[in-house]
Amino acid sequence: MATRTFSTSKSYGKPRTRVRGLTILGAIVTFVLFTALSLTTGWPMGPRTKRRMGEAMHNAYQWEEAHFHIGSSLQRPHALSKRPLRPDERDQFSKRGEGLVLLPGDDDPRSDGEDHWMTSVLDAVDEAGLKGPSRCLDLHVGTIRPGGARGNHRHKTRDESLIVWGASGRIRVERPGMGYHDYVIDRDDVVVLAAPAGSAHAIRADDGEGNVMMLAACSDAPPTDGPDPNTDYRVWKDW
């Protein structure tokens, strides 16, 4: 049987090899120190290098913003559970309370069957954890024809809440500092929309025969004659 011998004697190598190893080690140490100094002090970058790095960081930030916007659009609204939903910055609505949730089925014994329902605009908003008006000084109802739109404005001094049902479509709600969210709703959905003062909103019904959207809106400010000076109109050009 062949045997394998392991040597335990020290080998120092040739002087040239030792010099080469020390040179490589010195280069590594120099690179590490140079990198650490550049990251902490910015030296020895010149104005051009700093400007290019700033532009690169700005472009990366813009890409991240665009990526977030694309990934967050066209979301389904939340289903309203028995426990009230609370606004959350990680969710479809922020701590300001704007957003959209689905209303649950009506369990009111006065309703005859599941196909009939009735709700309070004020109670629905509170139960959803959204921020709406505490009273209705302006209450209006209406319809949106198939392919038609409503809203696309921003009230600066009033909170507004809406109940929307009867048609498929899209609802846009402005988010503070993050653009907006688009919510897709189906014909069978009944949703509550909250648009606090300073938050723009817009509603559009899908085109199609019989796809008529109905809505009831409640605001905590009295109606105005003609255009409201405290309202921004045509907020989004693509609506």
C-alpha cells in the first residue's frame, strides 16, 4: 500500500517571492484606505466626479419613483372587515386618511335580501378608518354615463366622501408626496371613497352598454354658486 507523507518543516521561499507578496499586500491596504477616505470625506474626487455621482444618484432616485408608481397603480380596493381598517403608510391610504375600501354586504334586517343595501356615508368612512367630513353641509347624488368621468379636482378647504356603485371603472386618489393610486372597481362593488382637503380625486366609468355609475357625495362645506375658488380643477391631464 502506498503511503502519503506530510511534511511539517517550514519553507520560507525565495526572497523575490517574499517581496512580491509584500507588494501585493501593500496595494490591498492602500486600496482599502483610499476607498474608506473617499467615502467619508469625498477626497480626492474633483468637482466633475462629484457632479457625475450626484447625477447618477438623482437618476436612480427618479427611476425608483417611477418604478414605485408603476407598481402601485391599478390596485384593487381593500375589503372592509368587521374590524375597522386603519390608515397605514404601507397601505393604499396614508395617515391623512385618503383612499378607497369596499363596503361589506348589508346585514341590516330592514333590507330584503342580499341584492339590496343601504349605508350611512359618515359611518362607512369612520368604520373604514378613513378621514371624511364630520357632517354633511353639501349632499349630492348623480350618475356617470358609460365612458364618462367625474371629479378630477382637488378641494383645498373641505373634506369629501363618496359612495360609488353600479358600474365598473377606475377611481384615482391623490397621495401626499407619492403621486396617486388608481383603483379598479367591478360592477358589483360598493365602495367608499375619502378625499380629505388637499387630496385630488377623479372617477371614470368603463365604456359599455348599461355601465352607468352612481354616486352619493358628502362634504363638510356648503355648496358654492359656480366654480369654487378653493378648488383646483383638471388636476390630471390624462383623465
